[in-house]
Amino acid sequence: MPKRKAAIAVGGVAALGAAALLLPNANASQDKNDAAGAAGTAKTLKASAASDLSAQLQKLLGDALAGSYYDSGKQQLVVNVVSGDNNIIQQAQKAGAVVRQVENSTSELKAAARTLKTKATIPGTAWAVDPRTDKVVVTADSSVTGAKWNRLQSTVQSLGSGMASLKKSAGTFKTFVSGGDAIFSQVQGGNVRCSLGFNVKASDGSPAFLTAGHCGVAAKDWSDSQNGQPIATVDQATFPGNDFSLVKYDDATTQAPSDVNVGNGQTVQITQAADATVGETVFRMGSTTGLHNGQVTGLDATVNFQSETDPNGVDTVNGLIQTNVCAEPGDSGGSLFTQDGGAVGLTSGGSGDCTSGGETFFQPVTAALQATGATLGDGGGAGDQAGAGDQAGAGDQAGAGDQAGTADPSASAGDQAGAGDQAGGDQIGGSADPSASAGDQSGTGDGTGTGDQSGEGTGDGSSSLTGSH
């Protein structure tokens, strides 16, 4: 097999809005003079520094710390404490954080989440701790009605208004099966289409990439064209529970670049794996909808997807990052990253779309790296583990163009209705398959998605994909 370069791009038209925010300051530090921190005045921090400070305070304050979040307007870290101990408050203030005293401790909030798991694990529900409200925020999609809604509402009410809140979400929670660079696998009954997330180096030094776990569970061998020969093989896959896969390139000479191409020939270098912080601005790339940004709204989220194999079952995924960044079928597996080059998450699923908004959930990259033993960086090259210094970062994302081969400008990115639909994206090296369409994986849905890889047009979902993943 010839030497390949895994390149990821996105249609420029769709990317313009978020790119205007991202690119001018992509590598600029937001840090300001923080000498006043020693005197107990809150430091002005960029989001990555706020995340580091939060981790330090967790070790310092222990159970007295009840969560933290990033105030992006003031560029300050706000920490919640439940103890009235002035010494604890002074320690946090001296470290440079804004201290806020709250009622609910971390242990109490976790206990509330356990109650929800026991009594309200219902398809179409999700919950996460929101440190800004000091509550567990429970979300129900449009499928939760009748007795299911009554059961969920009763459970939330039993926790108390000061402990949990309940809201409705448009659409239904589903895994956004494909996005970013399109990758394909042939299975019984049709083709599966998913997307490449971040390029990594496997523990044995071979080039590989991370993608969504439900993709790796659905199929083992992956190609860069709809009916092409496999170029990568699943090494590890976890879904449900978590949602990540490690897929190794079959050609050990594959080059896996460490940047995110955000369109119009511009890239953002990925330098490290980063933990998400509530309140920080993040960027998501996907072939259906391009580059979009939003904020992290919750951590350690639990999402209950309708089971794809059991009509009466639930596929529960834990430990996810919850955001208000929009996404649509065709964006799954795509990269979630920060302005200063931190690889944060892999698109898992959610509800809504990029017209009405909604919730989108991401598998943390740090957890996926730890579980698989992979490191960010050029495949076959050196890379540091997350948390152990700078990392030569992740692979890019894709829409239309900027590939190692020839992008097919007619490749559309539509999707089909139904849970677990798949759509969009272009190829990961070589020439784009001119027959690749924007079909989603759906048993009954018709092509209802919009947007293509060039940022214009409407996908018709004409592929022969079947089933639900």
C-alpha cells in the first residue's frame, strides 16, 4: 500500500462563523498579570490554566470543593466550597480562584445522580452536575412522554428543587454516527459510515486514530472509500459504558498529522490532551455542519440512548462532556478542541441540530487515551501522555477538500432520519470516492439532512446503508 497521509478538512462556508472567533487568537495566551493572586485576588486565566488550577484545588481542598467552572467573561476560575472554614476559603483565594459558598457537596450531588440511575434510566434522558447552579441538571428529549415523563419528573422532584432541575430538549438523543473524515465499513446488509476523530500513536508505536466507540463496535475493518479495501482495523472499542475506539492503520507508514484543518487552508495545531472545564469555549469540527463553537455546560454526564440492538433496552454512556455546541448526524466521531490547541473530546451523540440548537455529548479524549494506552501525536512519532507535558496533537476533521488525494466536490453530507443515522465527510487519504454519497445509516428514514462538504446544497442520503449504529 502506498504511503498515505491522513488529512482532515471542512467546507469553508460552514466554518466562517466559528473561524472568525478561533483563528485570530488561536495561539494567543489570555493570561494577564496575575501577581495580585498572591494577595488573594482572583487571577485572570485562560481556560486551560483554569482547568489546571481546578485540578490543583481539588487535591488541596478535597471534599470541601463542590465543583468549579470557568467564567469566560471575566476569565476567572470560580470554585464552589461547602465548608465555612475560613482557612479553606483563604487557600482557594490565595491560589487565584473566586470562591463561592454553596449548599450541595460533591458527595450529595453524586448521590442524587445514583438515585437517577436507579430510578430513572429511561431512553432519551441525560443528567450532569452543573457547578454554576450547584445542581444536577436532568434533560429529557422529545421521546420521553406519558408514564416515562411522569416517572422522571417524580424522581427529580423527590431529590428536591435545591438538588436537581428538569428540562426538555428538542429532538431525540441519538449517536451521531459519522462526521469528520468519512470512513467506511462493509457489513452484512449494507455499509457503515463513521468518522475519524484524532490521529494518535498506539502503545506499540504504530499510527492509529480515535473515533466513536459505537463505530468500532459496529464494524472491525475500515476503508477510506465507500467500497474500497480496508486501510485500518479496530484494535479496541468500548460502547456502551464509554464511547471510544482505537483503530490502527494497516500501513505502518501512514502519516497522521497533528493539527485541525478549519478550512480555507488554515489549521490549528493540537498541542496536548485537555480536560474540559464548565464554562469554557470549545470548537467542534464535523463534515455535515463544519466548524461550530459553544460552551461546556456539564461534566461526567450520563446519557441514556435507546438501545440499537434491543427495542426495550437502553445504551447508557457515562463520563461524557455536555455542551451546547450544535451537531447533526454526520458529525459523530469528530474532534472537540480548544482555541489554544487542546484535544478535548470525540463527538458521541445528542439532540437538536444547528438550526434550533440542542445538547451534544462528547467522550473525553483524556479518558480514551488512558484506556487505550495511545498518545496524541504523529503516528509513528514521539508523543507524551496526557498530563505529562505538551503533546504533538490530534488529527483533523473533515468536510470538503484538503485531502491527501482529490476531494470530490459533489460528495454531499446529508443524513437520514432515525436514531443512529450516519452521514457526511470526505476521505482519509488517497482519492475521494466519487460515488460516496451522504447516506446515513437508517433502517427507515429518508434523506432529511442538509449541508454538504462544500458548505452548500442539500444531501439526499442516497447511499444504501442499512441498520442503525
